Amino acid sequence: MQYKLCDDTWGTEEFDAIQRVIASGRFSMGDEVKRYEEAFAEKFGTKYAIMVSSGSAANLLAAAALVYSGRLKRGDEVLVPAVSWSTTYFPLYQMGLKLRFVDIDMHTLNMDVEEVERAVTPDTKMLFAVNLLGNPNDFVRLQEICDRHGILLAEDNCESLGAVYCGRQCGTIGLFGTYSTFYSHHLCTMEGGVTVTEDEELYHFMLAIRAHGWTRNLPENSNIYSKNKDEFYESYNFIVPGFNLRPLEMEGAVGTEQLKKMDGIIAMRRKNAQYFLEKIRGIRDVYTQTETGESSWFGFSVVLNGKYVGKRDAVVKALAKAGVEVRPIVAGNFTRNKVVRYMDHSVSGVLDDADFIHENGFFVGNHSRQDFDGIDYFVGCLERVLGEI
């Protein structure tokens, strides 16, 4: 038997959607993407949603919009958690922003709120909260800190589509939020991502930045640029240094079908999680992520504690031999990657909890269908492996 990191959420509806695009002859961004954006915004209760080529691109798009709109300037400091995926950090660096790494809470795996408070400096202009592995941050306390210090709050929600905090969809709480619909995520559009916001000006900047920085996709009444009546001119007129982050029509068409399945997928992930929590409680010196709000359970973290500290690598190798696919907890303590030497950054205090997770944690997958048998197999393997080391 095997226990995989992810499963397939597609059915005949997605393949039919792709065939519809093929029959249309239009493959680059068009009406299918627009329909998906409108459906996404309605589903998540936000005013604007803009689809891009990946969750990474969603973060880059938002960071660029902040800089070009003047909300942030190059050199401004952004607080980020020490544990996340690379694409939380790279777009900020690429837009000239300075990263300040903050320790996590070893139980929630999200930013330690007390450490956030201590990390704020006169140069801090934004807090970029990452909802890790489906788990919301404590946004009441984070918003209070941001309000008191006059800094922006934004969300990287790429791993946490469908998570809810105090009745609000994660990703819609900050100035902007980002989502990923890569294959292994809650919804799958092959590659793909979305940035959402309530801010019309940021939305208009993103419309331009997504496609080369040109004015072609801006509405007539945009408050960032008054269009010339010459359509020929406006089709090739550039106002900001943009990128090509456009998605494909196939991805938009598939996304519309995936959204229809979202509620069922999230409900099943939560059902699997409840079963997993019951099983993992029986193993001493092992713990999993503490839920904040309503997690959408991207995966199941496992942190070795007590007598198993320092034995993670042996456990992971044994699980892999048993057919259990295992990953680090995202990228562990990201400051331990050599790439940070290229980035303007600082570290607030010490990163003890991030280090502990880095050395003693891993995660396994959660699935869109009921998989109690798979969870039983994984937990059984884990118990056997721990008994042998």
C-alpha cells in the first residue's frame, strides 16, 4: 500500500471544459478566465479577483502593485514568518522590499504573535501573514498590531484555500490575499493562482502589471490612467514595468468547474483531518498542528518530540520505504537556505521554534476524498517505525 501527498480532484467536467476551449480555438487569456475570476470573487465574497499563471505569480503581482501604487517603496520592511515556501519571500525581494523574518509558534506553525509585536521596527510597513498548511493565523491579534503601528496586513493563502477565520474566508482579511491552484493544492487548474482585493486602485494596477504593464486591459473609468480614445494606441501603451503573468483559457475553464466542487472537497478534507487527529493522539511524543479557526487542512504535520527529538531523518527514510510520501514542513526555517544571502533581510530575535520544526517536523498529504484506510496505513507505519528506532 502507498500513502500519497495528494490526489486527483478532476472528473469528466474538467476534461469537457478543456475540450470546449480546444473547440473554441482561443487559448490565451480571454472569456473563460474572466468567468472564473467572477465566480471566484463571488465564492469568496470579495470585490476583485485576478487570475494569474501560479500562486507565485499571485504574490509577485501583489508586491508589484503595492510598489507601483506607492503603498510601499523599495527598501520598506516587511515582516514574514520564518517558515513558508520560497515564493512568499522572493517576490518581495524582487520588488526591492526588505524581509524581516519572525519566529513561528511550534504548535500552530504560523507566526508567533508575541514575536510579531517584538519584530516591528520604524521601517516596518507591512506584515505578510502566511496561513500555513491550511491553518488560519490569529487575525484579530495581528490586525490589532498592524493598526497600532500603522502597517499594512496582507495574506499569503496559497496553501489554505477554503480556510475560515471568524466567519471570513482566509485570503480576504488583509489588503490583498493570494491563492494557488497547483496540482497538489485544494483546487487544481494545472498551474494557476489568484490574487483578491477590495481595493480598486490595486486591482487596476494588477490588471496592467499582469500583462506587460500595458493599458489594454484597464477599464475606461480607471483612476490610475485615462485612456485615449484611439483603441489602436491603447492596445500597445505601457504605464508600469509589468510582467507576463497571464493564465491560459484552459486553466480558467477548469477553475470554473473546480469551484463547483470546492465545498465538498473542503468538507472531506476536514472529515479526514478529524479522523487523523483521533489517530495521532494515541502516539506519545508526537504532535500535529493546532488548529486556529477552521483549517482547510492542506496536509497533516507531524512533529517529533520528547524521546524522538533528533530522529526525524531516520523516521522519514523508513516511511518512504513503506510507500508513505513525506515532505518537510513547507521549507522549514527558510533562513537556513543559502539563497537568503542574495536577499536584503534581517532576523528578529532567535528562530528557536522554526529551527525545531526544521529539524524534527515533516508532513504527509490530505486528500479530497475520504481516505480513512490510507490514514490508518500511515499511522500504523509511523507507530511501527517509532517502535524500531
